[in-house]
Amino acid sequence: MSSSRTSLNSDTFHFLKWCAGTVGAIVTCPLEVIKTRLQSSGIALQPVYYSQVQLGTLSGGGVVRPSTSISPSVLQVLKSILEKEGPKSLFRGLGPNLIGVAPSRAVYFASYSKAKEQFNAVFVPNSNLVHMCSAGCAAFVTNTMMNPIWMVKTRMQLERRVRGSKQMSGLQCARYVYQTEGIRGFYRGLTASYAGISETIICFVIYEGLKKRLEELHLSAGNASAGEKTSANFLGLMFAAAFSKGCASCIAYPHEVIRTRLREEGSKYRAFCQTARLVAREEGYAAFYRGLLAQLFRQIPNTAIVLSTYELLIYFLRDKPK
């Protein structure tokens, strides 16, 4: 395979991955809105039957959380949004999300490549440790640079307005945050995002372990020579990616709830540890997993497709013997 053909295919695949990310953001936006609503403190102040709550009480004003209150289900939140706010509210924050797709991927891969060069000079080149450290550094840089966009997205998703009323655009929301909280307001929840880097590392460790095991089983079965791929390989990689992402999400999910609480407007949450203590004391440890089901429905298929596509890309773009 010639280098020019490889470069062309690589550019094409990167464009297709960007398109896939954009489509994925649009399709999964309703699940992300529901997840964010479930993570918010307003949910904790609602009575048992979510459908009977008036829209004006969703912010928690004047409502005392009963001792028997439970978190509403994904379907109950979906029904309430459709009835009280309309279908358009399921796509709140989509604008900032779409704006952030390309830059976040560009920053991540550029940071990953640079970090990998540095770590290859320190550790065993291209080892698992190098990949883990590179992924952690790339996530750190990406979270730092992209937090203002994700902050605006979360604020828009938490905004609740009666059906038919005008909702703030992304630019209006950003202007409001700056006017009321200053530059620091755009970096609320950043510490929780840093804590979320652990999810990337956990996912990678599990995925690489499963991938290595699948390759060993494939070779021991004598189905193909070393380096040769079949459809069964990629199905196995999709399963490995889905399983690893599911495990990582379940383990590291509490940081997402804390991040959403920190990004709420006018909330009592100020710092990562303070928020964790408040949520645990006032709502119990189960509150750290509100919205997890919506997150799994949104993330697992996407991660399985992205990682298996990446493996497919590497396989077809590598130099093959003539």
C-alpha cells in the first residue's frame, strides 16, 4: 500500500469518524439530557410520583424531599419533559455539543500523539503503560480546554421552561454565565472532569486485556495466521469495547453526578469533596448513580463502534507485504 493511498484513506476515515461523532451526538442527545436531569439536585427534591410534580417545583424551590422519595426512571423523566416542555427540550445543549465534537477530538489526538512521543522515551516504547499515560495526559488537556463548552451545554440541559416559551441559545447562555460568574464560571466542574480521567484509564486497561485474550484464543484455535483479521475478530473487539466501557462507567460514574451538581446555577455545591459529602449525607450513596442507565444506553454502543472502527482502520491502513 503506498503512502499516498494510506494518507488519503486516513484522512477519509478521520472525516467519517467526525461525521459519526456528529450523528452520534444528535441521536443520543435526548439520553444525555435525561441523564443530566437525573443527576441534578432538583430530582432529589421531587416526590415519589414524578408525573404529578408541577414544573415550577423541578428547581427544588419550596419543596421538602420526603423520606420515601425515590429517583424517577428514565421513562418518567422523558414523559415529564415531553408533557411540560415539549420535544425540543430533549435536544437542549445540542449546539455546544456539535461545536465541541471536532475541536475536542483534534485536541485529544494531538495531545495523545505528543504525549506518546515523550513517554516512549521514558518507558518501554508503545507499551500499555505508555498508552495509559498518554491517554491520561490527553484527557487532562482536552478537559481543561473544552470545559467552557461542556459547562454551557450542561447549563442548557438543566434549563427548564414551559412548553412554548423561548429558551436561551448557547451564545446567550455563555454570555449569562460570564455576566453572573465571570471567567471562573466556565470552569465549574473541572475537578470532577479530572477525576473522570480514571474512567478512560480503567476502560483502556480492561479493553487491552480482553483484546490480548481474544487474540490468544483466535491463534490457539488456528482460525487464521498472526495479524490476519476476520469478522469474528471485530465482533469480539466490539464486545470487548462494550464490556470495558460498561465496567469503567459503573466504577467511575459518581464523578459525573458531582460534575453536574457543581455546574448548577446558584447551587450550594462549591468543591469536589464538599459536593461528594453533601450528596452522600443528604441523599445517600445511591444518588451517585442516578442517570447511570441512560449513560450506559448512550455510551456503550458508541464506544464499541468507535474502538472497533479504530482497530479496523489500523488493520487496513498498515503496510501489508506485497
